[in-house]
Amino acid sequence: MADSVRVDVWLWAVRVYKTRSLATAACKAGHVRVNGERAKPAQTVRIGDEVIARTDRDHILGVRALLLKRVGAPVAREAVDDRTPPPPPRTEAPAPILRDRGAGRPTKRERRDLERLRSR
């Protein structure tokens, strides 16, 4: 078995990115770091390395096993030590203020009432 794997192949195999070309593009764009250093697509990862990959947020992943092919989700989970902190809780936004359709522009009084409501 190999003692190292390309970082773009590993990220694709453990299902961080949907395609290998997306993983390669993320590496080229600087969204992937291996042990704190910016990674090129062909950089190798070894067991015990820390990979930080940015998708919708930063994923902090430890390399437990080296994979050359994309595998099922249960096997992929075993190959990764996921140290990503949980996302912050969502805050509830107030319901948008809607006007009746065809009501036209608000009058000065209605506009002031709307601004008063929005500022709360």
C-alpha cells in the first residue's frame, strides 16, 4: 500500500469535494492547507497530517487512512478524523414586511411606520 497520496485525490476520495476537478481547483485557488501550508494539487498527504479544506466553511480533517479511489460514505468516515467545530446557531430573522400587491408606493406616514418596524 502507498505511504502517501495526492491531496486532491484524497479530498475527493473522502467526499469533501464532489469531483476530483473541484478538489484540484480548490487547491489551485488556495482553499486547501496541509499542516498549515498552502497545498498544490499534487502535494502528498500521509497518515497523521492535518488538512484544512474550505467549502461552505473550513473543514479541519485529520488523515487516518490513505484512499486512492472514491469509496462509500461509511468507509470514508473511517479514513477521516473530523475536527471541524460545529456551525454557529442560526439566528431567527424577523418576517419581512410585505405590502399588498398593487398598493402602490407607501405614503410618507406608511414609510415612517415601516422604518420604525425595521429598526427594531
